[in-house]
Amino acid sequence: MSYSEETEEKEEKGNGIQSVELGLNILKQIARQSKSLNITEISHLTGLSKSKLHRYLTSFCRSGVLEKHEDLRYSLGRELILLGVKAAEKLDVKELSAPYLTYLKDSLNETVALAIWGEQGPFYIRWEASNRAVNIGIRAGSQVSVILSAPGKLFVANLPEEQTQALVKMELANSAMNQATFYNEIRKIRENGVAVAEGTIIQGITAISCPVFDQNNQMAAAVTVVGLSGALDASLESDAVKLIREQALALSKSLGYQQKP
């Protein structure tokens, strides 16, 4: 049974308005596509008959939620786009990150942090300390290196080059690191979707960072787990890395990110 058929069966049951839920499902299906759709395509996606679907589409077009083009295809309308913009303005990655960071801290018993990009590079805006009796010495507000820290390298791998190039150039000029070696690591980070720093910021400390993307598929933040080298497994197939990836993706989706198939 399709979502639409099941919803209509339950129309009179429960405390919700099932026809509204069905209508929202129609809008979600249209929004997920990269092109405008005709009524046959929408019917296939939603499981609704064309006659039933037509009533919803007519109402959505009248209210500006959908737009019907001359070729009889439908796309998101101005009113729905404006609603999305307003909703996006209210999304705060710092506040939304709380349950994801807490879950990682409790699951791994390691310190977890959230970093964003600023004019001087990445800095931590949220920090959840583990229960271990180890003081790593980094707190919310701490600025970290672009070329040495896990979140720094992650931002370089995901942000436009013009946004990071000046800071990278400045730090490389004051470092013994070879530029070709650095950018080779950045390429691998881009491929793997995870950055690791082992002992480069604090000796004996390992950091693992995974990206958080926003509704525009742009990197908005870095979820970072920090622990003792040897105790925190930073290999790509480790349980820790898998869990960090999972929670970073979940946070991304809460910001409106839509993962590519």
C-alpha cells in the first residue's frame, strides 16, 4: 500500500489532519526532484491517482506554493520558497548540534566539539567535555590552525579555495610542511569525508572531524571528537569514525541538507 493510500484510509482516524499530511508529502516529493514534473510523474511518486492529485495541485498553485508552467509541469512556487528561506534563517547550527554532540560524547566517552569558519579560520563554538580526567586545554572560542587541526583541514577540503587560500599560504610560510604534501592530504580528506590530526596540535592527542552541510549543500561546521592517541581509533573503518560520520550527517539533515544519491 502506498503512503497516499494508507493516509487516505486513516483520514478519519487519529488526532491529525491526514489530508494536510498527504499534501505535504506531495510537496516533499516535488521538492526532492531536480526538475519540474508533470502530473503523471507526480502521480507515480506519490501513489495518488491523477484525479485526486489534481485537486491538491490546483489548490497549491492558487496559493502560490506551486507554480504551473505553460508546458503543464509543476515546480515549487514563490510562497513555498519564501517559507523555506524564513525557516532557514532560524536554523542555528550551534543550538541544533547539542543532542548530536551529547550522543557522541556519551557513546565514545570522548570530548566532542563543534567548529565553524571565521575570518581567521576555524574556531570552536561548542565543547562537550568527556568524563575522562584529561584536560585537553581547548574550549569554546578557541581558534585552531588551518593546516594542522582536523577541523581546519576539513574546511580547506570543503570550502571554496578563495575563502581559505590566504590563511593556508600564511601558515605554510611559517611551517616546515611542504605545500604539495599538504594539498595531497586535502585531496584525500575530500575523497574520504573525514580529517584526522594526530599529535599536530597537542602531543599525544588525536582529533577526528567530519563535515556538517547546510540546506545549500555548503559546509557549515565540523563535528570533532578529541581523545588520547592510541585510545581513539582514527582509522577510516573504525567504529568511532563511522559514528561521527553518522551524527554529522544527521545534523546536516536537520539543517536542510539533502544527501546526493
